[in-house]
Amino acid sequence: MLFRSSVADANVMKEFTDALISAIDRVSTKKSVEPPVFSGDVLEFADWEVVLDTYLRVEHIGGKDRRRHLKNFSGGEAKACISGLLEGNTDDSYVDARAKLKQRYGSKRCVSRTFRQKLMNWPRIQPKDGKGLPKFGDFLSHLRSAMSSFPGLKIVYDGQENEKLVMKLPDWLKNQWARIVARAERVEDRYPSFSEFAGFIQEEAHVMMLPISQHSMSIENAVKLSTRNFHIAIGQLKTGISCLCCEGSNHDITKCFKSKARK
């Protein structure tokens, strides 16, 4: 019995050892994801830094080799601003280059200003814009998440600042938001928060992206096009034009040589 127990223990230990070796092999052979090239977009800098540091750590890249990889993963104006520092073949040149990038693209003041400028310069969203409204909602969500790290962004909580954003919405959406504002002021004596506004835009964008909403917009566009063509045809009849292709008055479109040439 003692011999059988020892054999069983040995088998269990072997299975454990094999599993451990297999796990180590998987980890050691796993390739890390290379960071993208950073070209100077302030809103992308924080994520780029995290990915770059993770890549250097996982790939065990240190010392002077970091300088070469920093060159490879920077571009545009970002690479230009550190090109002089990276000419030095020392650890200090790498550290100084990273510090300069952090100062120029990662300071809280710089990030807050860039967020606000992008928000204020956002183009007006056209009615039934199935892409513009979701993009605006995504940006507002990004901004809302960043507020905890960048206190300078909290200015958008102000009611007057919110009204500037509302002016970028189509009229039908302005009216819906106005009802929410009116209710908050009447019931709670307050102006809705930026978080509420961002949630409202995201909800309306979601509704707009639903198949039933897309189908309704397609029908509405088709009706508008048919109505427009009808009015054009009526106008042409009034002016004596019979052919809708070449605007000739002595034949209709079925006998138009230009129309036949296009087929």
C-alpha cells in the first residue's frame, strides 16, 4: 500500500510539474503588443505611454535600447521635439526625452485645454445624422471619464457652457433637452449636470442607430426625393420642357438620344 501511495504521489507531482512548465513556456513565448506611433495627439498620449511602458517591460528592454524604441514609436511633431535629445547615446537622453514629451503632451493643463478646444470646435450636427450624433456621444463619454483626472474640465458643468454645446444639436434634439432642463429647474431648482447631458446624447444616439430608426429615415428620405422630383416635373411642364434629361421641348425622355446614350 505504501508503494502504491508513493507512485500516486509521484504521478501527481509529475502532472503538476508538467503543467507548470507548460504555463511558463506559454508566458515566455507570448508576444507583447507593440505600441502605435505617437505623433502628437494630446488626447492619445496617456494611453500611448501605458502601452509603451508595458511593451518595454514585457520585452525586457532597458538601458540605451529604450532610446532606439522611443525613436521607432514616435513620429511627426512629437518625434521632432525630442530628436535633439535622442542624439545622445546615454540613459539620461532617454529619460530627458520622455520628460519633455510628458511636459508637452501630458500635463493636466494641456490635456484640459485640448479637450475644451475640441469640444467647442465640434461641428454642428445635422438632422438625421446617423454618424455625427454617435461620434459626439462617444466624445462626451470620453470627456466625462477624464474629468476625475483633469479638474480643469469641470468648467463644462456650468449651465452657460452646456448651452453652447446644445447649440450644436439639431432642432428636434434641442427641444427634447429643453424639456429635461425645464423639469430639473421646476422640480429640483437646478440645471442638469454634464453627466446627464452626456447620457442623454448617448441614449438618443443609440435610438438613432436602431434598425427601426434607420428604416424610418430611409422612408422619409425617399418621400422627400419623390416630392422633389414631382415638383421639378411640374415646373418643367409649366415652362414647356418635356424631356427631363436634356430639357428639350419637342420630345419626352423615352425618345431622348442623350438618355439612350447613357444606357
